Amino acid sequence: MSNTGTLTFFCGKMGAGKSTKSRNLAIENNAVLLSEDEWLAAHYPEQIHDFDDYLRFSALIKPFVKSHVQNILQTGTHVVMDFPANTVRQRTWFKELCTEVGCEHQLVFLDVSDEQCLVQIAKRRAEHPERAQFDTEAVFRQVNQFFEPPSQDEGLNEVKLENFKHQGITPFLPAKDFDLSRDFYLELGFVEAARTQNAVLLELGNYGFWLQDYYVQDFADNSMLCLYVEDLSAWHKKLAGIDWQGTYGGSAKMLSEPHEQEGAMMMQITDPSGVLWHIRQHA
């Protein structure tokens, strides 16, 4: 086995981050990266329109992929495969591939919740509109019904990844009238970065929050955020141009003009649900 490379493959639900992790591991281990999406796109362009098409064409490329990977492994080169190993049958295929050439393997299990997967799918759909047909909650539910987490009985060299690496903190804000609140934040300059069935991710530069179609008055009345800006006067001019009464019926308010408070210049507004925003001149 010392003369062969190691094969790394992945188990994880749709949206768990398998493609991202595979790219990172391939770089870290100086390995050849093979992507099922790329193979299918190259061999069957514009021919995959639904899940059944995917299953059919995925099965067709498997014999060629298997032979190709085994040839690479026998040169002593490590291989990372961004192909699903989400069922016992799929993992048996990987195990047999390795047994036939006598190579070591590593199964990386990305144990991610459904909620996290759906958030990532929504964000991916926004970033890659060409995937919008498949990156949906409906497809996630359809695919997920076949998912089988790995077990010790399968005899695999498993590495379970529970990702604690943080990338930021994103709050959830309530909306009494979801469409009105969304329009309010779009008028402020936020952009819609992702959407789920009952929430939308609104971003302003590198920062943002999830606006949810959910409202409890006590929650809204006690929600408060601070937006740090470089030019408060420019923001004041922008806010002064909003038709607060005509557009929002007085539900959203500009509570104060710019003033000094706690050693900085700031002003306050509320959104249509009563969420309080401090807009503060960044020092």
C-alpha cells in the first residue's frame, strides 16, 4: 500500500460543504481533485434536467471514473473525489475501488444540520444562478430521503468533521409585514443575497442579517442593532429623503437627527416592525 496514493471521499448532505472541503483538502495534500459535477458537465452538457437524469448519467460515468482514479492512485498520487458517498451502496463502490488497487482511503463525514445545509443552499443559489433549478429546498428534501450516515459496520476509515470554525455572526430580525420590511431595507441600500421559504438574507457590503417572516411584538420591541458608517451626514441625507409616512404609513420612523451621544455622532431609526437601529459615525 505504501506505493499507492490515498483516496479521500466525502459523506454529507446536499449543502454540507463537500465541494469546498474537497478543494481545500486537495490543496493541502497536493492531491488530484476530481469533481462529479465537472465530469457530468463535460460528458453530458445540457442533458441533466432533473434528479432522474442525474442518477442515470452518474451511473454511466462510474466505470470510467473508477479506472481513471485507480490508475492515478497506482502512481503514488493522492486523489480527492468530490463524488457523493451518501449511501451504503455508494460507499461500497469507493471501498471496492480502493481494495482492488490496495490503497488507503479516508472517508470525511461532514455532519451538518438540515438548517445549516438549507442556508448554504440558498446562498449558493444566489451566488450561482445557473444552479437555481437544482439548489432548492424541494430538491434537498428529495435527495435527503436517501441519505444514510456511515456506520462502524462498514469498515471505513472515517474522519468526522463537526466544523467549529467561525466565519461570522448573523442575527435574525422579525418582520410584522415581511414584504414591507424587505422593501424598507432594500431602500436603505441592502441587497438580497439569499432566500429560503420564510426568510431572506439582506447584506450591506460584508455584513447582513436574516429577515424572517415571523413576528412577536416583545421580540421586535427589544431588538436593537448598531450600524457603523464612515459618513453620517451622507446617511442622514439619504434617510431624510425617505417618505416615511407615505411609503411605510408611519410604521418606520426616523427618531432623531444626528447628535452627539456616548462620545460619537449618531442618529436613530426604527424599521416597520419597530426594530431600533443606531446609525453611528465610525471613529
